[in-house]
Amino acid sequence: MAAYRELLQAEDFGGRVERVIVFGHPSLSREVPALIQRDDVETIVVAPTGAEWYNPGHRVRTFARTARVGASASSEAETRDGRAWLGSWVMSSRRVLDAATEDADVPFGAHGMTRAEFAALRAPVTRSMLVDAVWRASWPHDRLVLGASRLIREADRRVPGKKISVHSNRGLAGIDGTIATATGIALASQAFQHGSEPRSTGTTRLLLGDLALLHDAGSMLLVPGEARARLQVIVGNDGGGTIFDGLEVAASAPDDLISRVLYTPQGVDLSAIAAAYGWEYDRAATRSELERALTAPPLGPSLLEVPLTR
Ligand SMILES: Cc1ncc(C[n+]2csc(CCOP(=O)(O)OP(=O)(O)O)c2C)c(N)n1
Ligand SMILES: [Mg+2]
């Protein structure tokens, strides 16, 4: 349910929820903890260890180490109701996403492109376009790592389910060590088992923001004699931390202070960083450049810079 944030806020959807079962630690959106803290909602948190117990507002009464799905419905009518309930979420999620799709994101066919479709290929890359393109380029033999950025929020709210491995750092969603994490995931996937075939072919892609990249640039160091990661680092460069533009304080504080303290502008030449560390570098400012760069990534570590507007 990609557009779950909008639906949870709607009376007809979120308003009708009676029970929540939580796996993992939902930290990307405020709607989930808000739902759990409602008086009319019962929450069950499933986690293998106590350290994982998620408990927003200390409102959770039931914790379990495992969960087993039993018989789903006791009657045909119940099955029908359940399907209708699920179907209405799926359809409404689709409608919210379609309404939110920017003009430049119109899908284009391989044959007989219209003028609008050609224009779309030359249009500057938007966040939604970037997230969609990276998601489309990822296959089951690939791995995708997402950094703490406005981009993971964008992915969370729009990409559909897909059978691919997606990783992200937990804890407080730190921006530190993101490149190191992705390098480790790439190298582990390339590791040889019993001295024969690598465990996986394919590419590891890391999608992150410019500040997270700068914070961990030291991890780009290539050590002589060590294996090279088949890693494509895709950096959405909006010149600072735009994830904070959505904070409440942005609505009331003066722009110049918000910029200095939260956005923290930067104008570092990322191609020079790539050159300094001996990484391949590419830049994709339009949709067609992006599709090309994602389809045929270099075999070693590479940096793909995608300029984004604030
Ligand atoms: C170690 C650490 N310091 C600070 C933060 C707070 N923080 C979260 S996201 C972020 C910056 C995001 O900027 P960028 O990587 O450019 O991503 P954008 O949101 O602009 O796409 C910061 C500083 C953090 N999560 N971890
Ligand atoms: Mg940024």
C-alpha cells in the first residue's frame, strides 16, 4: 500500500482501523505512531527480542515473539468483506499515486513516442522520477541500499511491492557510514563460496543524499589488494539536507536561519571527489541520461550524480 500515509489520515480508511500488528520498527512516517496511539486501536507488536519492542507513547499492551496466521475467515461473507476492504485500499492507493504523479513522469512506450513523451525524456530529473527509475532498474539478483534522505520517504510513499533485497541502516536512521554499509553489502554478495561461483551477480545500488555522501566520503577509499565492490552510488544532489524542509519549524522560522541551520548548503564538486578516490563518475540530469546510467553501471565502484532542485 504505497500511499498509506494519505489513506491512514482519511476517515474512511485509517478511521476504520481497529487493530494494528507491527513487524519491525516503523520510523519513516508519523501516521503509524499516531494510529497506534489512538484510544480505539489495539496494537500487537511482534519482535524476536525485547530490545526490538516498538512502543510509541507507551500505548502498546501486547508484545509477542512470533505470530502465526491461522484460519483467515469463518464464513464466506467474512472472506468477501475482507477482500472488499483490502481491494478498496489497493484501488485508493493507486488513485492517490496517479493524482500525485508529476507531468514529466508520464510513462513512455518503446515505439511511436509522442512529442510529450520525447519532452519527458529531456525533462530534468525529479525525486519521484529518480526513485521510480532506481526501483525499475533493480532486479532480484541486485541489491538496493537506501540512505536517510528525502528520497527514502519518496520511495516509501510511491513504489509498489517488488521481490528485491532492500537494505537501510536502523538505529536513529543515521547518515553516518552509509557508503560503508553499502560496500559491505556489495562485497558480501560477491563473496565466493567454496572457491567457486560468487553468491550473486548483479549490482548493488545505493541511493542517498549529498550530505550523507559527504559525511562518509572516507569510505570511498579503495584499498590496494582488496576486492572492488560492484557498487553504484547514486547521489541525489540538492545542495544540502532538504529532508528538513518538511519540519514544522520550517513554517515559522526565517528562511535564512532554516537554510544555515537545517539545510546546511554545500557546493562540493562531487566529480572531483570521485576522481580523488579513483571512482568512475557519471552525471544524469535528464530522464534519458538517468535510464542509460542505471541500465549499464560500471563493473567497479562508481558515482552517479543526479542534480535535484531544492
Ligand atoms: C550521524 C547523523 N547526523 C545527523 C543526522 C540528521 N540527518 C538526517 S538526514 C540528514 C541529511 C540529509 O541530507 P541529504 O543526505 O543531502 O539528503 P536529502 O534529504 O537532502 O535528500 C541529516 C543531517 C543523522 N540522521 N545522522
Ligand atoms: Mg540533499
